Amino acid sequence: VIPGWFSEISPMWPGEAHSLKVEKILFQGKSDYQDVIVFQSATYGKVLVLDGVIQLTERDECAYQEMITHLPLCSIPNPKKVLVIGGGDGGVLREVARHTSVEQIDICEIDKMVVDVSKQYFPNVAVGYDDPRVNLIIGDGVAFLKNAAEGTYDAVIVDSSDPIGPAKELFEKPFFESVNRALRPGGVVCTQAESIWLHMNIIEDIVSNCREIFKGSVNYAWTSVPTYPSGVIGFMLCSTEGLEVDFKKPVNPIDADESSIKSHGPLKFYNSEIHSAAFCLPSFAKKVIDSK
Ligand SMILES: NCCCN[C@H]1CC[C@H](N)CC1
């Protein structure tokens, strides 16, 4: 390792590694599930790393948290009950809390160390936990959904790490089936769905599983996050049988919502135009995704 640089090396992106200049290591620990590091970078603010993989940086976390939250929640008219699987840093909670129609926000995060570290080092991300509608469950999202009552949620957001390590099962068919069961008719799910530049094979499997399970719409969206591998990250947007959902047309705009801006400040990344644009795919990805 070059002194003072962190490189994100992983078999999930062979032959390449994004590097960030390190000013100071702020935290190093090992939870029951993964290695946890927080460091102060030279140009991206503080950085959270799990098992050597960048999860978020203060400078660009807005892109991921806003898109993974508002792509589903702005696609249905009146989200009330929302479930977050993963997302222990609290950033998705912060974004869900912008929606005044939401009455209940359940979050199931497997690793308590991620929650504690985020509250200590990323207060502007963990601020999401301050909302009174939030119920935190420390546990395995797979088990949580198996026990969830049928048709409970309007939306499920799966803010996971990669399918190597604790999040592996969140990319498999039984999990998607339990999500479908826990959603109401016309309910929506949004999952972290890797990179079209690096993981077309993983995406192909996810899309075909989702097409089998979710009988509403199934769409892949993507956006730019400079510190994620290949600089992009994707999302699977699926709706259950019942009320038709057109993910490409936001019916519940948040970007000009005064109450959201008053309570949480302006959105830094998401807006209604980038919502629709996120579903436009390059031909190499469209060929695979639309053919499944
Ligand atoms: N809430 C933190 C974001 C988790 N998502 C990341 C997407 C890119 C992956 N390589 C690592 C996890």
C-alpha cells in the first residue's frame, strides 16, 4: 500500500482499484460480521469502509442515499410504511424522513457497529435516526422479512453492501420472494444493484429473478457515485401485482417540497429529471436487461 493512500482492491472488480488519499485513520474495529474502518480523506471528507470496500464518503453519499430512496418513494403517491434493510449508517433514513406522508420507518441492520460508528463519525448521515418514526432492529434482514406479516409495507429499500460477506443472501431469490410477500399490492422495492460496467452477470441474474417474482413493473436505474467501483451504481426498482407503477414518471415529487427543504435542507443530487433519466441505459446494458 502506498503510504497515505487507501486502495479499494476486491475480486469483485479485478485488475482495478479506486484510491483515496488518507489524512488520518479515525476508527478501526472488527464487528461480529466485518472489519470496520473510518478515515479522514484529503478530498472526500470522512470515509466508511467495510471489509476493505468503500460504503460512503461525506462528499458523494448524497447521490446514493437520495437516489436509492426517492426513486421508489417518488414513484408511488402516498408511501406510509417503509422498511429499510441494511442502511445502518442512517443516510437512507434521513432521506425517507423527508416524505411527510410516511408514518412508520422500520430499519433492520445486521451490524450494530455500523450504527454506532456512523453516529459517532458521520452525524450528518446518522441524523436519520433522530426521526421519531424510526424503529431500529439489529438483526438479519432475511429473518426479519420471513417474519414480516404479508402486505405490510408500501416500500422496501435494500441498502446493502456487496454479495460477498453478510449481504450475500440479499441478492438471492428467496429474499426477493419474502420482499414481494411483505409488500402491499402496488408496493415497491428498490435494491442496491451493482455496476453495469463490472457486474452485468450479477445484474442479469437479479433481473431474471425479479421478473419471475414481481408481477408489476421491473426496471433497472443507475447513477453516478464517484467513489463506488467504476464510478456508477445501479438500482433494481420493482413493484408488486396490483396498482400499476410507472417508475419513469415520479408521481410524488419531493425536490420542490417546501416541508422537506425546511426540515432537511435542499436535495443535493436527486430531482425529477434525473429520476426519469436514471432509467435510460447504454445499449450493452439495455440488451441484457430488457431481454430477460
Ligand atoms: N449505505 C452505504 C452504501 C452501501 N452501498 C454500497 C454500494 C457499492 C458497493 N461496492 C458497496 C456498498
